[in-house]
Amino acid sequence: MSARNGNSSLFQPGRNCWRVEKAQRAAFMIDGDAYFTAFVDAARKAKRSILITGWDFHSRTRLLCRDPSDCELELGDFLNGLVRRNRHLHIHILIWDYPVIFGLDREWAPFYGLGWQPHRRVHFRYDNTHPTGGSHHQKIVVVDDAVAFNGGIDLTFRRWDTNEHSPTNEHRQVKGTAYPPFHDLMMAVEGDAARSLGDLVRERWRKATGEVIRPPAAQRRMFRRKAAAEEMKTSRWPQSLAANVSDVHVGISRTEPAVNGSEGVREIEALYLDMIASAKNSIYIENQYFTADKVGDALAARLAEPDGPEVVVVLRELSHGWLEELTMQTLRTRLVQKLRDADRYNRFRALYPFIAGLKEGTCIDVHSKMMVIDDDIVRIGSANLANRSMGLDTECDLTIEARGREDVQQQIRELRSLLLAEHLGFEVKQVEQAVAAAGNLRDAIEHLQREDRTLRPLSEAPPVSETLMNVISVADPERPVELSDLALIFSPRAPEPSMAEQHGGAFVTDKSGFTDATPVPTGPSWGKLAVIAAGLIALTALWQFTPLAEYLDGNRITGWARDVGKTWWVPVLTLLAYTPASYVMFPRPLITLFAVIAYGPIWGFIIAMSGIQVAAWTTYVAGKRLEPGTVRRMAGAKLDQILQVLRRRGLLAMTALRLVPLAPFAVEGVVAGAIRMRMWEFLLGTAIGILPGTLTSTVFGDQLSAWLDDPARINYWAIALVLFLLGGATWFVRRWLISSAASHSRDGVRDARTV
């Protein structure tokens, strides 16, 4: 994609955007206080519909906090009050149906009679249509298809903050516990662009629930023409929000995963690459993550050009917890170093906002997802610069082009200056003067430096081995990992004909009760499903409502693990804990960490291996007892391909499933039990497959324990060795599978020729 010329547009519907729609007005909101205030103003004007979709939602979110008298306006009560005052208003809320491990800080679903009780015209649903590992990440609010908000801020806890990002803001707290400063952006649009966002949310609702939401225009036709006309005249635009631009074209770009037979949508990635290619002078980026490989390659290519643009990237300094530090921050370090290596002409800056007075171990949480190209293009949305946002999660970004209009260019330039002024602690005019004097952003930033508030360069981190990088890269996948990939790994042969085809159309049933021609029962096994659901709810409640949730971090565990481990019944309880953990997707390595610290590496390893085997056995037994139709509904549309693989190579398939899991641990066990796989193959395959990962967790746990006692005792050679063995085992098994699959393919060809 070449650079822009004059009034030309980058937008190409169907390739790098979904639609290009006109916005009568558009505004940029910096930080949660501005967005929440605008949302309240617009929602109070709603007549027919409010659509809300997001990654998270919490009814106790406080919306107006500048004035202490308004700081108790809570989201759930606010929405219920709106529909009580207007009998024509319906509110639809669609939230990601997250795994339990993400739910420790989340609100209990309102369906269970606990917590917030939405009004009958407040319709609350969860979206569970994503592939394994994917999430619903769009953050959109649409009011009457007239005004819409889109960006990086969910209506939930820990999002509210002001532009000052004061270290001691008394309102920035949740349930009495303070949280660090939070920085993010949203965009508001009015007119056709808002209506299209309404279409997007309604389609997501239909896919997730099977229910159809009528747009407000269709609802108005049911009422008197005069009343409908008066209703349409009323503006929904928030009084508190000044429009930045008017009568502009907005590109709406999406990411949707390839799932359930769809090809997926990668408009967001395509537009990122086109925007980077079009830049002439500067690329300014703010983002929560910075790990997207293709975006990194595009930036590196521009930095290698003698006359290419400067690239300024603002990120957060620290990660959220040890797991994110190990994964996403390590991947970020690799990409930043790649760009520094490509920066032959000193035009790249990777920075983080610093403010004095923050608590040790905290930083300004840069959560924004925005990009500005020169003074000509501004983009704000939900998509992180991460591989998963390019192809795995559902995302939505809004982009405005100046197309040669000086008034729009001025507003884009002012937005960038506002952001830099906020980070650097200077006035907007001072930033604009510094940029004009320096002729570029990087020199202006270096000139505007303060001790107490500024943008600092990200420090260089030590290099990470390729083996470790390959292991942690699974935290940021670019595409969904389908269960059908398993068949491709194990067998390069074409799909086998169904049993009905092989036997002249007759139904052939094996001892498992499955056939390729067996129809899925139309009626569910309500009794068994109810028992399973009740068990999962009880297990989830354990983490949601007990103090255990406060101790799910490595440093806390080490403090009491040794003392608790001295009790005679704790080893048995630890061993049994792997079973519920496997069902609720609680991270088993944390239990292994406890076992290693409490009982040492040898006994910790034995307890971990034994506990995982017991958990696997329970899933196998459950699978044997469930009806085939129930297992089909649990495992999804790709069950037939898994069945073929497991029947043909039981031990080999089970080993690889555990070593490189492509489905949840419990689901794999249920399917194996349902097809009556031989138990010794199932348990042995599980043991071999989990051995490298369990050994890795054991060594890490042992070294963490040593480091907490005395940092000088940590053995980096032991860590390197176990990572090398893990990588070697993965490589060996993959080679073994490829060789075995090729051998079976040749045998199949010979058999076909003989027939």
C-alpha cells in the first residue's frame, strides 16, 4: 500500500474495514472519567434501546466520581432506574462467557439469584461462541442507534480515572482497595456510524443467543407517526461532550475468529498494515500490548528506510502479575528489541509514562488501543497490538481520515498533543510549540522532561532463549486452534468415509455407542447436565466467595505452604485438588507450586503426577457414563474427527493431546472415556504427555522456593536444562507423530490398492 495522496482514502470495505459510514459528530474521550460521564448523559436520553457489549461488566461500577456526592451512582442501579422510568426502553448487555480462572475478580452472574438483579427489560447474556482460547473483546455502547461509543474501556471495575492520574486519588478504589492510575481512550460517533455499530452488536447478539433484536427504527413504526417523529428529533449526543470533528467518514474494522466453518475476519490487521505503509512523517502508538508479529515486521520495514517515518510507542511499564510478565512482556521485549535492531536512523522510541509517588511495583496502566498517522489518520478501538487481536478475539476499531481537511488534521494533531501533555506533565500549547521547534515527536519528548512526571524509555531486558520463547508464544496465538488440527497432525490421509458409506449405508455401532450415522438426540439429558452444572457452580463459588481467591499468587502461597504442609491430611487434599482444578480450568501449576514448596521437589512431583492421573481417571469414568449425544454437545462439531484419531492410534494420540493440548483437559478425558478407549492407553498416554510440563513446573517451583529463601541459591542451569528438555520432548514427539502418520499413510495406500 503506497502513501496517501491528497484526498485519497485507505478504506477498502471487505478487506481492511467492514463499512465506511458518515458521522455527523465524533469526539475523542481520554480516560474513564470523561467516558463514564458521557455515557451517563447519553443513556439518560435513551428512548428505545441501549446496547452494551464488552469483555467485562460489573453492576457495582461507580460512574460519576469527580463530585463525592455523585460517586455512588452505580451502573446496575442506574440501568434499572432508566427502564423503570421509561416503559419503552430495553437494555441488552452481552459479555464474554469467560473461563473461571478469569472470573476471580468478576461479578457473579445475575442468573443465580445472587448479587445484582437486572430489571425484566434489562436483558443480560453471555457470549460463548468463541474458539478455545478466544474471547469477546469488543467494547461498544449504542444508544437508540443515534450515538455510539467504542474503544478500550469496559463498564467495569478499575477503569475509572482522571487525566491527572494522581497517585492518591481517593475515588480510584474498589471495595476499599486502591488501584493504580488507568489510562485509556474511547471514541463517540453520531449518525450512520452509530447505526452500523448497532447492527454489529445486534448480529453478535443473534450469533451468541439465537435471539433477534429489532432496531429502534423498526420499533418506532409501531407507534403513532407524530410521536415517532418527535422522538427522532431529540438528540442523544451527551451534553458534557464537545465534538472534535463533524461530517467525517468513519471506517469500522473488525476481527472475528475462523470458527464453526467461517473464514474469519482480519480487517483490523489489514488496516494496521495499510496505515503503517502510508505514514510519511510519524507513527504514534499507545497500546496495552505490543506483540503482534506482522505489525512489528511492518514497523521494522519502515524504520529501515532512510526517509521513513519516526515511530513512537507508549506502553505500560509493568505487567499484571507473574504470568503476564513471563508471557506477554517477554514477547513484547522481543518485538521492541527487533525494532531497535532495525532502527538504523534513530527514529524509534519505546516509552512508558512515569509519575512519582506510585506504590512500589505499580505503574500507570496504559490500556489504550490507538494509533495516529501523521496528522491525517486517527484510530481508536478495542484491538491490542497482539497476535490474538488480529485473528483470535472479536474486536472493533474506528478510524477517521482527514482526507485533506485542515480542520480534521488540526483535531488529530491536538489529540496527540493532549496525550503527550498528559504523559509529560506539560500544557498542550507547550507540547505543540516543542514539536514545531524540533520538527518531530521524539526530540520534543526528550526536550520536555520533568523529574516527577514524564515519558521514560523502556529498559532493555536480557535476551530470552528461543526454546523459552517458543513455549510462551502459545499465550498469544494468531488464529484459533481447532480440534480438527489434531487430525492433521496425526494423519495426512484424506478424511475416511463414514461407517454408513463403508457398509452400504447401514448403521454400524461400536461398543462406545457412537456411529458416524448416529443422529444427535434432540432432547438433552437434563438430569446429568443439572448435576454437572451444579458441581461446576459449587466449585466456582468456592473461588468466588471464599478467602482462597486472595491467596492465588505465588508469593502468598510460599508463605504458608510449608506450615500447612506439615498437617497429615494436607498431602491427600493436595492430591485430590487436581480433580476440581481440571474441571474449572484452574491452573494446575499453582497446585504443583504449593506441593513442591510444602514437600520438596521429589514428593511434590509425585503428588502432582498422581493428582493429575486421578483427575484424568474421573473424566474418563464420566465419559463412559454419559450418553453419546451429551458428549457430542460437550465436545462440539469436530467430535467425529477426534473419534477417528483416537480410535486409530489411542496411546499415541493421547500422549500428543496431553503434551500439546488442543482442547480442555476434562473434555479430552470425557471423549476418551465415551469411545471406550482402553484405560491403560489413556492413563499411560496422559502420564507421558504431562510429564514434561509437570517436570518443568516442579523445577520452577523448586527454584522459586530457593530464590525466595535466598536469591543467591537459584540455579539458572537447572532452569535452562528443564526448558531444553521440554523443548526437546516437544520436538521429538512432533517428529515421531509425523513419521508415524506418514507410515500409516503409506500403509493405507497399499491397502487401498490391494482392495
